[in-house]
Amino acid sequence: MIPWGETRLVQGNEAIALGALASGVRFFGGYPITPSTEVAEILARKLPEVDGVFIQMEDEIASISSVMGASLAGARAMTATSGPGFSLMQEGLGYGCLAEIPFVLVNVMRAGPSTGLPTQVSQGDVMQARWGTHGDHPVIALCPAGVRECFDMTIRAFNLSEEFRTPVLLLSDEVIGHMRERVTFPRREDVRILDRPIPQTPKEWYEHYHPTPSNVSPMASYGSGYRFHVTGLTHDRQGFPTRRIDEVVEKMARLKNKIVRRLDELIEVKTHNVEKSRVVIFAYGSVYRSALAAQVMLEKKHKKVGVFRPVTLWPFPDREVKELLDEKDVIIVPELNQGQLIHEVERLTSDCVRILPVQRVDGYAITPEQIVQAALEVM
């Protein structure tokens, strides 16, 4: 089923589905929506072959709820959506964060708002990924820029979800989801699959949200003989609702600290000639591909630029941006939105750094030529 070690022509959404299967996913609950539907279609065919379950729910609210139920029962579970579906899943996403339920949510971004341009590309959801749910809690969001990365990053998303006991977002986009590339898959023995921590204590001592040095509690599953309660209300260590100040503060601190105290394990960036360049292109997702092409085109004109790519969008790579970009002359930020991550770059760099936006919201990709033109204006 997984073409381990083989080379094939693969679509981005297909690579996500294969990555999920390689991770051991056994449940998909979703609702078809362009441009993510191929993920569901492939898993609808493949999951029954591995004794897994595919279910098409009546809407995205029910979809994310079914995924959380499957995860609580011990299954690796996921969903995939786009645009309005991602909006509908926000309450469930917040529930999963508070209840500490591991699952993967794939968002193949498309142009909005509302129904928008369903078949065309956008990066308009990156801030929604961070702040879409109400309340105050960290999130983990990864952003692939190629088909092989769709496979690898889906596996990493599942590993992080299980290891940190939290939902993890995979922010693809329409270009990445529908493009096809020649992919050489890794060998099975080269892929590491992590499992969620499970309790080792006697059943009568079990606390579903027991504090640990890593702030990640061992997690029993429904049907395993351990008694626990799950709720969207702020809860104590057994999972029962509480308003006690000490228990509320402990809970919220754990949600934060299990992420922010392990940033070195989470944050990944890629850089190309950043140290030697006074002008740097900051790009992510499909736009990163145009940035690399623009870099080559500018080199042919004897113009040197660097490229900085956040692979992990959230938590945002504050330290890396500050260390590598704060003393540059110009940072060009091409985005398929009206300006979202550009504000994070501005936040972390001094006023003497010129931040130059290149934005497109018509549903079409930013071309290398657009980035080159912007660069030539400041070089």
C-alpha cells in the first residue's frame, strides 16, 4: 500500500493520504470540500484494506467530533478540509486542545472569505490557524512546500500530535495539494513512528491529566479499563469540571508549557544564503517555490538575495527570525493574502529594516517574476 523505497509521480493530496497511512491512521472522519477532497477519496478506498474506518459525516462540525471520539478510543485519527470547513471546525479544535486529544487536521487552503474561490489558491488561513479558536492556548501548525514534504510532514504531524497529546494542523494549499511531482519514498526502516504516552500506574490511581515534567500526561483510551472524564469545561486532573483557581491555573499552564518549553523540538526553518545577503525573501508554502526560482533569476542578474522559510508556522520561529533577519536591509514578504505573517516579521525586526510586501488575493499563484520585480526595486 505504501510504496516504500519506490519512485512515483504523486499528487500532494495523495502524498498526505499515504503519509497518514504510513503513520498508522485508522480513522478518517470528514466532509468533502474542494480542494482537499482527494485526501478523503483515497482514504475511503485504502482504510478498509487495513481494518480502518472511513466515515463521511453530515458536516465539518460532526467530522471533527467523530475524529476526537476515535482518538479517545485509541485510534490514530484525522480529518481534512478547506476554507469554510476549517471555520466550522474551530470549536472542535479548541475542544481538542483543552481536552488534550491527539489528532491531525489537514487544511488545504483556498481563496476566501466565505465560499470565495473554491478551486483556487490562497494562504488566508494562517492567522486563523493560530487564533481561530476562542480562548488562549498554543497550537502546532506545519506547512509543506512540496509533494514529498506532504508525505513526510503528515507523518511528523501525527508524531507530534501523539507525543504532545494535542491536535496538530497541516497547512497545505491548493497548489501543493493538486500539483504532481516525482517522489522517492523513504524506506520503511528509515521512518520513525511515535506513540502517545500510556499510563503505567494502577487503574485506581490513574489521573487523565496528571502533571509530569514534560507537561504531557499519559493517556488511557476508552475501553482500556481506566476511568476518566472528558469535557470542554476547564477540568481537574481526573477530567471533571472545576472552578478552583489553583486547578484552573495548573491546567492552563500545562497547555502552554508543554509547547513553549520544547520549542527546539517543534520549530523548523530552512534558509538559503541568508547569512551572506542584505536582502532576504521570507516565504512559505507554495510561495516558497516561487521564492527559490526568483533567487536563481536574480543571481543571473548578479543580484544576491537570501530565502528564509518557516516550515513550522506555529509556534512562530521568533528566535530564528530575530537572529537571522533583524540586521538585514530589506525583507521581501510574498504572501497569498493581504498580509498576515508579514506582521510577525515586522514584530521581530527593528524599524531600520525595510519590510516589502508582495501580495496576491485573486486566487492565482505569486510568480517568480513578481518577486524579482519587487527585489529589483530595492537593489
